[in-house]
Amino acid sequence: MGIEKRNSARRQCAILLTALTAFPCAAHGNMMAENMLPAPLDGLHFSCTPRQLIDIKAAMPVYLAELGIASRFIDVATDEHTASYVLATPQDDVNTLDFFDRPEFSLEDSIVALPTGQGQFRNVSTVSKKEIMLALLQHGRRTEFKDGACSIEAIKEHVGIRQNIVAWAEVLEFIWPEGGPAKWNTAYWTQGTPNSSAPLSVAVNDMFMQQKEYSIGCYTATKMVIVQGVLDYYGRVSKNSAKLAMIEKTLSADGEPLSDIEPGRVWDFETDFDSKELTRPGKILSVHYGIAAKNFIPGDWSYLLNTDPQTYQKTGYEGSNALYLGRGRFDDYYNDHRHSYSYRQKMHEVYQWRNLVFSASRDADKVVPLTSGDIERLGRTPAENGIVLDLRITPHQFGF
């Protein structure tokens, strides 16, 4: 595998994994149950003015119905200033990786058309907005909308951005640097800095139109997919030129639009972490902690840490960035495995580094088989003897 640096720290994109136990959704009748109760710590939460809450409570059932989510699957808790929507699954059901396999949810892929240049398009099979919303509603984490984001429009936009990020990650064939320097199309880029002659959205889009012109590591690839998904959403999908200009300006303020798109504190577990980075916000991304194991929302950026002290020192094998694609699948930027990996495959890949398995074919004799119990344990945090950090990096609620 190749090498990539993030400032002084290095990132490795590995290949990932799983489908897990399904829990049946509890039936709560045909009407959405609304209770005047303290807000739960899970699911989708609104902190709003009374006027905003009236609009939310009227619009949410309509939007859920549009997505094909039956009211019997949702519990609602409200008071004067808040409204929370949570899946009517058991409280300890925090898993989202198996949603596609739960028959009660009746999930299917969505087909979206992505541009290929010269006015042409290709159809891509990707995650549905229904699955994204179900994951937002699941136990195991809270997603909050407040102040200006207290609107159904903010939710729809957030779901749409997540779907667009995933869509652009579905079929990629970037070149892995193989230990050498990154390669960029010099018509648009100078070593990761866009040439001033091209708008940022045009330069970023070129990476996806001419993928073989780019040899980049996983950390850069993850950032590029997210930036492309956000810019393309506002430029092409919603056609919101004001927000597109705002985001391009934010990304380009320091002249390095690919730098610092995520908050600095994301990397505070690294031994060479600069404490000054703790307070630096992300340009277009936020980070959330305390996320339950197996809880991933499509479009999440997560991190799997190599906890073996010896192989952690090997450049490129410190850990793995993982973009969740829904349907129990994670990214494959280099088409090493038919464009995606299961959760189980990802856990297996990162764990085997400690057994000096750096090539699945060359080092096959060094592989130590993992049981289902091993996979379950590895899905926990490093403090619990696992490898998955309890953080998720997610898009901002832009402009709200």
C-alpha cells in the first residue's frame, strides 16, 4: 500500500466490512405516537421556538410518508420547545448496518444520474433517502437541528447531501500512490492546490471526470468525495448558487481548500497531535463523539485505529478512514474489491496488519482467522479492546 501524510500525521485507507443481527421493529399502531415526555438522547432532535415546532410537527409526518416510512415505526416525544423522533426499535438496538436486511423496512437502492462530462450522465445505484432517514432516527446517537435549522427544509437538505456524497463514492478508480508522491491533473491542480484559473467546483469535479489522472491516498480521497458531494449538491442538484458560493469561499479562504475541512480535534488521539488544533473548527464538517458501535449513517466519515504498537509505526498502516455507503458497505476508492467492502471485511483487513498481512495475496499464509465474536469485539472502541473510534465526522447544516 502507498503512503500519504496529513500534515505530520499519516493516514491509511483500508478495506472494510459487515452485516449484523437484525432486530424487528416494534409495532406501535398506524399512528405516530406522540408523548409529552423528556426528550430522548437518541434519534432526530429539534430545539425550536413554539412557532417552528408547529411547522415541524406538521411537516415531519408528510416527509416521512414521502420516504415510505410508516408512522408505526416512529416514536415522538415533545414539549414546549423540543420535538424528538426516534425509531420504535428496542432501546438497546443501535445497529444501522443491517437495515437493508430488515424486511420490515423494505429498503431498496436508489438510482441517481451523475454527470460524466460533455452533457452526458451515468446511472448509479446508491443508498436511498429512506435508509438515511431511518439511520438518523435509530438509537445510539442524537442528531440535533436547532435555531435556523429548525425546519423540514434543513432535514431534507441534510439527507440530500448525504445521499450525494455516497453517490459520488460508489464507483471510483483512483490510483493508489504505492509509496510515491501523489499525482494531480496539472491542468487544474498544483500538488493539491487548485490553479487560480479554474473555479474550485470545476477543479474538484475534474477528479471525478478523469479519475486515472489522480494518484491520491485515502485521506485525500475521503475529503475529495465529501467536497465533491457538497459542491455538486448545491451546484447541480439544488441549484443554490448562493450556498455554493458561500461554501467555495469558506473552503478557499486560506488558499488551500482541501486543508482543515474537518475539525482539528478529530486527530487528538495521535501521539504527535498539536494541542492548538483542539479549537480549530472544520470548514465544512463537524465531529460527534460517543456514537454507539455499529451505528453509522450513510455519508459518515469514521476511523478505525490500528491498536498494535508495532505495526502502527509502519507508514500508511496507522489506521483507516472509512466512508459509510449504507447497505452495510464502506468505500473502495481504488476498485480493489468491486467498489465496496463489508463491515466484516474492513475489521478483518485492519486487524490483520498486526499479523504482518499487508497484501491479501502475498501474505495469505499469515492471516489469523477471526470469529464472529472477534468481529463483535473489534467493533468496540480501543478503550474496550476494539478498533473503531466512537466519533463520526458529518456535514454541516449549511446556511441554516
